[in-house]
Amino acid sequence: MDVTSNTVTSENLLSGQTAIGNNGEPITGGLVGGPYYGIYDSIMHTGSISASGNTTYKYTSEDVSAWCDSYSSFYAKLFAGINFSGNFTFSNVSSISQFCFTNTTIGITTVMGHMSLSFPNVTSIATCAFYNQYFLKKIDIPLCTYIGSYAFYGCTGLSSITASLCEEIHYSAFQYCYSLTTISFPNCTTIPAYAFQYCSSLANINFPKCTIISGSAFANCRALVSVSFPKCTIISGSAFANCRALVSVSFPQCTTIGESAFYSCSQLSIANFPQCTTISGSAFASCSQLSIASFPQCTAIGDNAFEKCSQLSIVSFPNCSSIGNSVFYQCYALATVNFPNCVTLSMTVFYQCSSLVAVSLPKCTYFGNRTFYQCYNLISLYLTSVSSVPVLSTSVFYSTPIGGYSTSAGQYGSIYVPASLYNDFITASGWSSYSSRIISV
């Protein structure tokens, strides 16, 4: 590292070392660094420092560790511009400040050659402490309870971290850590937004106390196969979006699933959420292998929630009262559905459910536009317990056997209604057009 453009003083040389100053006179080192830049422009473990271009010194890991162990905290930009390689243990350090190991704003690059770091007594790591340190391979912080935002962002070589006591992680803390394979945070209760996004090698995760997973926390973690969060109650938007190897999930306490939470999890086969009451828009959209969806407590399904789940064949929503737009759009394998408490169907709910044969909606009061559009095999609609004639929007039965489009076997559809309302149905606005299909039960 050439530091001829910087002023060399006794404050940025190791104790007992000398260099030739800019005036040509020798400089003897005292304490290393100041409280802000520390050993900036001073240490190079496997390389050297050139002062004024004519004097070169090499420093050992013992020099570095001896100096560092005299401090209890590492300051901002402390190691910026310094080249490290090897394994380091800093026994006396209790906190690491922001940007400590991060590049400086003047463009000097910190290159940590396959480095392993151990901080046995560190309790907190601040924002951007190891930002973009792509040669960092392993870090042990067994007593750390706090990891700041972007702390390990872009540490693409980081494959192992030990932080078993950590309670608080902030957003994007491990984003783009491509090599990270296993994480365990047994005391963490909240996973923040983008915390592990794009950790493409992440296969094993352990968060037994986590109650909240924030937006995009594990998005694009394409090595995740199975996840279990026994205490999680909230899964926020895009939390597991594009986790394309994810096969099974377990969330026994989850009550809320955010928008696009499992979007395009193309290997997910079963969604069983026994306590979930709300599913937001596109939550499981494009989960092309999803075959079973069981939500016994769910009361509302957001727009496009199961859109393009082409293998979905079994759905159970006994308490759902409201279904949003295009929820089951292009669910080609769906053959029968029963929503015993649903009162509102929004537009195009079952659009292009080409295998749909029978639908039971005993309490439905409203059908949105084109609810069953292009359901080419729909031959039975059961409205057997309705207390009044539901509102029928436009083109609800367009391109269905109920609407006059016969099946390949030449069948036409029927609408089954209570005998007490039969006359009301056949004379009601919209329904009268299908009077020949309405059957009293």
C-alpha cells in the first residue's frame, strides 16, 4: 500500500517503528492512530507500507493483535484501506462501530484475504461495520446481542457466523451474503426487512423465538428447502418470495401473511396455516407445485393470492367471508370448491379455472364481474342456503356451461337455489337470463 499522498506522523505508526517523513527526517512511532481513523494507512499484515516511497516496513499479526487488544471498542473506519489475510482474534474488544472495516469514501479498498475473525467479547456491531468485505469467510461473535443495519451487507464470501446470543438484527444485515449456508439466532424475536435477501446458499435457518418476519427477509434464498417458525405470528410482504427450492413450511401460530410472501416458491407443495386469518395479495401466486391450501381460520383472501397455482386441487377455507380479485386465476387443477361462509366474491375469482366442475357458496350475497369467466366445465353452482338473491355483476358465467357454453361432453350447467327463493331468482335482474338453468332444492 502506497501512502505517499498522506502525511506520515508518529500517530500513525506502531510503537517502536520508524518511517521517513515528508521532510526526509526519520519519524519514530508512538501510539497507533487517533480515536477516529486509528491505524488507517499504518498496518499491512501480508503486505507492506511505503512511507514517502523510500522506506518499507512489514507488520506481523502479533503487532496488529497487540495493538487492537489495548482497545475495548473499534472506531469508525478504523481498518479502512488496510490489507489483512489470515485468522485474527480480538479478545478485549466489546463493540465495533459503524464502517470500522468498510471502505473509505476516498476509494481506498479494504481487502480481507480469506479472513477469519473472532471477537469473543463483542456485544454490539454497528451499521455497515463489515460492509462489502467479500473476502471475509468466518466470524465468531458468541456474546453479541446487537447487529446493525448493513453490518455484513455484501460479504459474499461469508460462509459461517456464530452469534448464538444475538437478540436484535437490523435491516439488510446479511443481504447478499451469497456463501452463507447456516444461521442460528435462538434469541432473536424479529427478523427485519431484507435481512437475508439474496443469501442464495442459505439452506438451514433456526429462529425458535421469532414472532415477526419483515418484508423480503429471506427473498431469493434459493437453497432453502424447509422452514419452521414455531412462534411466528406475522409474515410480511415478499418474506420468502422466489425461494424456488422451498418445499415445506411450518407456521403453526401465524395469523397474517403479507403480500407476495411466498410468491413464486415454485416447489412449495402444501400450505397449511392453522391459525392464519388474513392472506394478502399474491401471497402464494405462481407457486406452480402447490396442491393443497388449508386455512381453517382465514376470513379474508387478498387479490391474486393463489394466482397461477396450476397444480392446486384442494382448498379448505371454512371461515372465509371475502375473496378478492383473481384469487384463483389459472388454477387449472381446481375441480371442486366449498366456501360455506363466503359472502363476497370479487371479480374474476375463478377466471380460467378450466377443470372447475362444482362450486358451493351457500351464503354468497355478491358475485363480481366475470367471477367464473372461462370455467369451461362448471356444471354445478350450489347456493342452497342463501337468505336472499345475491347481486350478480356482468358476465359472471361467460364461457361456462351455465352461461350456455356446453362441455366437451355436451353438458350444460345448473344453479341450485332454495325452493323459497326460486321465483325471486328466475325474475331477478341478471339471474333471469339463466332461468332455464335454475333448479329449486
